Amino acid sequence: MYLKTLNLRQFRNYQNQNVEFNAAKTILVGNNAQGKSNLLEAVELLATLRSHRMTRDRDLVQEGEAIAQINATLERQTGVSDLTLTLRRNGRRSVALNGESIRRQMDFLGVLNAVQFSSLDLELVRGGPEGRRNWLDTLLIQLEPVYAHILQQYNHVLRQRNAFLKRHVETLDATSLHSELAVWDAQLATTGTRVIRRRDRAIQRLAPIASAWHASISGSTEVLQIKYVPNIPLEDNHPEEVQQAFLAKIQQRAIAEMHQGTTLVGPHRDEIELTINQTPARQYGSQGQQRTLVLALKLAELQLIEEVVKEPPLLLLDDVLAELDLSRQNQLLDAIQDRFQTLITTTHLGSFDSQWLKSSQILFVKAGE
Ligand code: ATP
Ligand code: MG
């Protein structure tokens, strides 16, 4: 797929900016705080309706304005699409495809696919499980847009159940509390099972691809393993069995849930384990080795999305080249070639070889222009 144009209106520090892309690689160069990452973030929002910066919509809308708009034209094998995302300070969003407004987000997701790689991604290795869950969920949204809907349903039930627990934990005795909770439990298990099974399948497909990339980049016998560790024991991926295990685990943790007044069981507490030679990656190795791991994950994401959607997604590289050593830079650049349309931000062009500069479109970014 190929992003042809982008228009940013009242989005972050962009007042009204048109960009036309005319090469497979675009380098955005500029000093700090000029708007390079903001532009990549806009593309990421069109692809996933999420931002890895985890910002609220009110921060995306330009200061002093009520509304922001991101518009793009995208060429795919199936034709050209026009995508518009409207963001409001009050958090209400709307999306349109080819000029027609779309009611369900999942019909908008999956039109543009992109993999974002920034220095924040190191948190995948170093940070807590929430970041890894978010990463996996964002990938799944692109692999199967209906997943956005499934996740929303699960989170909705989870919020309701938590609110109920909090409200009634002190007013009801254990027996009546649990008979009241039964309705929520059933819904939690049904929607949670959908989340768990999809996460499991995605990791099963991603893990071998990432391990292969890791072996190739590190050029060693170190073995990267990615393992999905659901909060519910998962013997196999059969829906009825997962649901049963889910309900059994709820029973098991009933007393603890009453004490803590919150839901302790379900995919909102899953872990995605990253190990190298069976040592947790967080404890393992240098920053450089951790970067190698993240690079392998990102290349695996690219490859998996390409396999599933049958077209190469975009790659958004935010300031990462400077953080990789020369050999890893070359591995990355070789893997991209002209296969993936790539937007790269940098503060100086010095880190690119002349071949790259010659074949890239170079955009100078200054104060939101
Ligand atoms: P760096 O090289 O430091 O990563 P960058 O070019 O990637 O810089 P961005 O993160 O894209 O920088 O842009 C940051 C700029 O955007 C800052 O000047 C910030 O004040 C501005 N900015 C962010 N949000 C808004 C907003 N809602 N309204 C106006 N300006 C904003
Ligand atoms: Mg930046």
C-alpha cells in the first residue's frame, strides 16, 4: 500500500499542512520539537485509531482549537481510498471513508496498515505487562479489525463488573454478591475468551517470525522466545474450554476479588513473556541487545501484517536509526529496501548513506510546516 497524500488540520502544531509523498522512503528532518513525530503520529492514528504516546484527544487538537482533522489518500491493490479522522477536544471522534461517514470503527480500521517503531518501544522489553498487551492489541486490530470491537466489549463488561464490585462489596454478603455477579461473570468469560484466543493465535504466528529475525540480526545462537501467558490457564484454543477455565478461575479468586473490590481474572492481566536463552529479556543483556530484540519484534510485525493483509504495510521509524549501531541500521535498511513505504524522522541527515539520500524524498520540518 502506498500513502500518497496527507493533510493535517489543527492537529498538534500543524495549522493546515499538505504533504505529498513521492518516493518509497521519506525522510523528515528537523530540529527537536518541530513536528516530525507529530506527523508520524497522525499516520499511526489513521492506521490504528490509537497513538503509542497514549495521549488524550484533547492533546492532539491544536491548542486553542476545538477540532482537528487528519486526511489521507492511500493507494492499495484494490483501489484508492480517502480516509478522514476528525478529533475533538471533548473526545468525540468521527471517521469517514471516501467521503462517507463510517459508524463502526472496525470498518475504518484495516484500510491503512502501519507499523510504528520509536524509542518508546524499548519499553516493550523493559516496562511492565500493560505495554506489551497494548502492543499486541494494536497489532491484532490491524490483523483483524473486528478485534477492536471485541476488545471494546470486554473492557465494557470489565468496567461494569468492577463498578459493581466496588459498590456492593461492603453492602452484600458473599453469597448474594456472587449470585448478583453471575451475570457479569458469564459476559466476562464470553468476551474475555474471544480476546484470549485471538491473542494466543497472534503470538503463535508472530513468535517464529520474530525468532528468525532475532537470530539473523544478532548473528548468534541466542534464542528469542515469545510466549503468551494468559491469566486463564490455556490448555488448547477451544472456545468452550477456555470459557470453562475462565469461570473456574473466577470461582477460585472470588474471595480475593471481594477483598480487593476489583476483577482479578481475565485478559486485562495477561503477560507476554519475552525471553532470550530462557532468561527474561528485561534482565538480559545490554541496551543494544534489547534494541535488537525490539527490532526483531518490529520486523516480525511488518512481515506478519504483510502476510495477513496481502500487502506491505507502511513503516514509521521515529528517531530509531540513530540508536542502532551501523550493522543493525543496515539490517533494518536492507529489510525495508523498497518493499515497505517508510517514513523516517531524524534530526540530521548524517546517519544516512548517500545511496539512501539519493533515493529518498527529504522533507524539512520546522515549527509545524
Ligand atoms: P524531536 O526531535 O524532539 O522528537 P519532533 O520534531 O518529533 O521533535 P514533535 O513531537 O513532533 O517534535 O512536536 C512537538 C511540538 O509540537 C512541540 O513544540 C509541542 O509544543 C507541539 N505540540 C504538541 N501538541 C500540540 C498541540 N496540541 N497544539 C499545539 N502544539 C502542540
Ligand atoms: Mg520526535
